Amino acid sequence: MGAERVRIFDTTLRDGEQSPGCSMNLDEKVRLACQLETLGVDIIEAGFPIASDGDFAAVKAVAAECRDVTVAALCRTSEQDVRRAAEALRGAARPRIHTFVATSDIHLEFKLKKTRDEVIDMTRKAIRLAREFVDEIEFSAEDATRSDPNYLCEVFTAAVHEGATILNVPDTVGYTLPNEFSDLIRTVRERVVGDRTDITISVHCHNDLGLAVANSLAAVAAGARQIECTINGIGERAGNASLEEVIMAMNVRADRLPFTTGIDTREIYATSQLLSCTIGFGVQPNKAIVGRNAFAHEAGIHQHGVISNPLCYEIMTPESVGVPTNALVLGKHSGRHALALRYAELGYTLNHDELERAYRRFTELADRKKRIYDQDLLSLISITSAPATMLNDSEEWARAAVA
Ligand code: KIV
Ligand code: ZN
């Protein structure tokens, strides 16, 4: 029997975008969505249409543009929320309505001011209404990991009864631990899903204790088959599970995590760079997989080992995640060929005029700046309509870019 497929649900444009400093305009969202499609995610959550006209327009535009992935729209359980999500998704090739309500007692008492029965009723009505518009419905039990497991299973059972086929178990506040989370996933599997093969358990983990990736992987080992995550791990507070870390953990440790996904790992770095450049900040240098130092070896003993055999200290190659390993350093003496090559490594093939324009701007920048980073190059070809943004070595870049 082959390895089982895990679906990758990307919520960079929704959970990621709603975190401070990560907002994107419409063009930026569509551009990132196209890159996510190239990366190979299965589902793009493009926004929360009732939240703003901008989110509504983003879901609509992404649904119009991205025809090879499922596009999801988030909504609470109220009638107007569901209708707004359905309207935004009209015309999508593969629409999914993602409705959610909290199930923990603390949320019921202090936020929703509803009883447990009322929440079940809200769940039922929302899914029944959503079914009038789309075939695929995901239901999330917000704060699932702090909910009474018996009640959680009751709500999920009601959701399945009404036609939801994806049951999402969010660790909304990043509270759970890997072994505890796998127990919960097993409970949901045994008590709600049973032998139904048309129901998928999904997980959505936040990183408040730095455990989002570990919890997501523990959940998959326990039977979850959809992981919700974001590029660079952006998202509410400490962020969501980072897509690149989840994917590379499954890839490098396929011996223990024998699952497949549709992700083309060589597109990871370009996607991470595109997001960083769009929102105006990069990841920390030591960030796993996509940080500037992720493949750098400084200590002499490590350098010696890597030169003798990269496997001494490298568990994956930079090429496998699309990190350019080109030894060419781009600076004021570099020519068009080197520039075109680096753009190609970043996923952009420039035509003659685009390359000329980029080269002119590149030489101007190189006159003022010692090192040109990939983020600088992406800004030079105006992948965002926003003004040039500040990234890793921000002050130098800002001075040069606005000049
Ligand atoms: O963290 C969370 O609970 C969410 C849900 C809306 C899925 O983002
Ligand atoms: Zn979330």
C-alpha cells in the first residue's frame, strides 16, 4: 500500500493576513495565491468575506484566478456570514465554505453567551444553509483543545449529520501538547468518523508554545489528513504551523511520517521570499528551512565536515527547497546574465525589457548598497504595488530604495 495523502490547507491569506503587520492588498493576495498554486497546496483559504469588503474581493479574485485548487472562504455560523462567504465563492472552480463556532466552555460563557445546545443548533443551521451553495463544507470547532472532548464529539457528530465532510480541530490558543493532541485526534476518529472514508480530520495549530508544527505532525500520525498552515508560519499572535517546516519534516523523516502531499518543495523558498517581500518583513535568520542561516555553516569543524561530505551536517539540501546555492555574489560589478540567472532561481523569467528595467534599477541600488539580497531583487521587479519595503538589513535598504 502506498503512502497516504495529506492535504495542505494554506491559510496565509486569512489567518496569516489578519495578524499585525501582515496585511496585503488585492493584487498582492492574488499574486501570492498564484504562487501557492504553483507550490502545490490543495486548498487556499483566501479570506473571511463578512469581515471586510477587501476580504470579500480577495476571495472572489482568488477564486476567479486559481482554478486548480480548492478556494475556501471562512464564515461564522450566522446566516449573513454564510451567505456572504457563498457569494464571494460564486464561480469558483472548487469552492469550500469553512464555517466555525467555538466549543469550549470559556468561549461559550464569555464570548458567545450561548448554551451548549444553542451552539449545536447554530452549527446545524450554518451547515444546512451552506449546503445550498456548495458541496464541500469544512466545520471548525474553535478552541477545540480546551473543549470538553465529549461535547466536541457531539458537535462534530451534528456537523457530519448535516453534511460537513472536513472536521477541523483547531488548537486556537496554542495550548495543547503533541501526545495530548494525538489522543484527541484518535478520540474524534473513533467516536465521530468511525469507518466513514468520506470524512477528513483536519488540524489547525497555533504556535504560542512553539509547538504548532510538532502538534500538527502528531495529529497526522494519529489520523488527521489535512494540515492547516501558513508560509513562514505567520498568523495570529505567535503564528500558525509553518508550511515549510511541516512539509520538510514529512519529507526528511518519511521513514517515520510516511505521507505524501502535492507540494513541490523546490518552490518553498520562492514562496517564502514572495511573502516576505509583500508584507515587508522577512523571517528571523535562524528560521528553519527558509531563514538566511538555515544552510550556512560557520564553525570550522562544521565547515570541514560539510566540505568532506554535506551529509555530515545537512539533513536536506538547499536545492531541495529552492534555496539558490549559486556562488555568484550579486554586486555592482555583476552583469545581466548573473541577474537573469538569480531571477530564474527565484522563479521569475524576465523578458528582455523587464530584464533591462530590472538591471537599471539593480545597478542604481548596487551603487549604494554593498550586498544585494533576494528580497531586494524581488522589490526591483515590483512584485508588489506597495512602495519598496524594508527587510532583513532594513535601514540600509530603506535608504537606498527610497532614494
Ligand atoms: O485558530 C482558530 O481557531 C481559527 C479558526 C477560525 C479555524 O483560525
Ligand atoms: Zn487560527
